[in-house]
Amino acid sequence: MNNANICNFFNSKENHLASVGSLFRNSGIPQWGENTLFDIKNVPQKWLGIQGYCITVSSNIISAILARSNEDFTEILAIATHSAYKNKGYATKLLTYFINLKATSYLLEVSTQNTAAINLYNKIGFNALSTRKKYYTMPDNSLQDAVVMKRSCFPQTVGT
């Protein structure tokens, strides 16, 4: 992980939007695909408060996070890691980096079936607030519950 770099994918000199959109789409988050990311970059007044960061290794997108902030809290909209790099600490590194950028409260939702993500969020200090019953419609039209999680701001930074 020594050669991993973190950058804002909206402000990067390299055009990472297509690769990040593809990563989100291939990770089951199609609503944040390439077209939406290009829309965010090209029509920023429509998407106030959106931020996006990614980890690259040799110019390849390994992991990405997309969030929306306001004065009260930051909502993490999507986080994904390329399947070849899962369980190697990249999502933890990216989420830790992002949280340390700004002192705020963070909200997110995640499928109750996504135990790897829930374990990551617990490790970083998120706590379950509530459950949204039958919130996600899966490709086979089955329904999955979502857990809403929150991490309140702390005066200290999160360790890596």
C-alpha cells in the first residue's frame, strides 16, 4: 500500500471520473456511475457539497468515496473498492483520510447483508442508528434492509 495515492477525483489532473463511475457501477452502486459523476463535475451548482476522493496505484483506481456535506453533517453516498484489492485496507485508509479532512458528523446507510462494510464502519467509529426495512431492491427484485449509521465528530483524528 506504500505506492497508493489519494486524490480528489473531481479536481485531479488525470480524468478519473470514468474509472470511478465504472468502479461504483461494478460494485452495485449504479446511481453513481460515469454519467452522474460527469454531471456533478459539469453542473456543480446542482450538486452543492459533493466531494469525491479515490486511491490510485500506478494510475489505476483502487478505491473511491463520494459524499455530500452541509454545515450539520456529511452523508457518505458511496464507497467502493475494486474486487482485486478488497480486504487489504484500502477502504479503511480512504475512509480514515476522508474523515480526517473535516470535523463533522457523518451519516451513511448500508445493506444489513454487507457485513464487511458494517465491520469497517464500526472499526472507524460508526454506530447503528436505525434500520430501514426493505430499503434496497436487489437485481432479483428481492428486498434487503439497510442500517443507518452515524459517526459523531471527535476532536482527535482517526488513526490508520
